[in-house]
Amino acid sequence: MATVLVVEDEFGIADLIEAVLEDEGYRVLTAVNGRQGLELLTGERPDLVFLDYMMPVMDGSAVLRSIADDLSLRDIPVVMMSSLPEATVAERCNGYVIFMRKPFKISHVISLTKRLIGES
């Protein structure tokens, strides 16, 4: 079973993504900030990460830098999420494979997941 990690400080968004992807047959882990997300990444090795850009404790750009610096993690695809325009986020970080603007359609989450890691 493919595993997806959702790193998102807004519980409603994290819970929604988790519920929908679990209904699609994926195993979903959640973290409320970047530090917690990195801890899960190193222990669980998910197949895909949905990562919020703006979070307390450790933001998305710091998480991306940590992933890029770790040879065992850098091949995990990351979908960066933000309510900011992609151009603004792209100025401050790189290394994500796809940008997903909030608010988003849940069908987009499902299609991105299937495209990046396949059917579960």
C-alpha cells in the first residue's frame, strides 16, 4: 500500500486530504509542522508528500532543504501547497515537483496522487 505524508498545520485541510486519500486506498500519515513531518519522513519513508508552505516551527522551504540534503529522501516527490501565488513560493524555495494552490479541488489531490505514485 502506497503511503502519503500530509504536512499541514490547518487541521481541516489535513483531515480532508487524509480522508479522501484513505478512501482511495492509500495509507496517510499527517504532521502539523515541518519538524514533525521530517521526523515522520525519516521513520516511515512515504511515497509522496503534500507539504504546506507556511507553517509554524519549520516551514515548507526548510523541509524541502532538509529533504534535498538527505540522499535517502531526495527522490520522494513533494507537492507544495499554498494560498500564495506559485511565483512567490518559487522565489523562496525549489525542489517540489508540483505546486497546488489553495483552495483546491479534492479531485485534483486524487489525480495528482495517482499521477505521481500510481493507484493504490
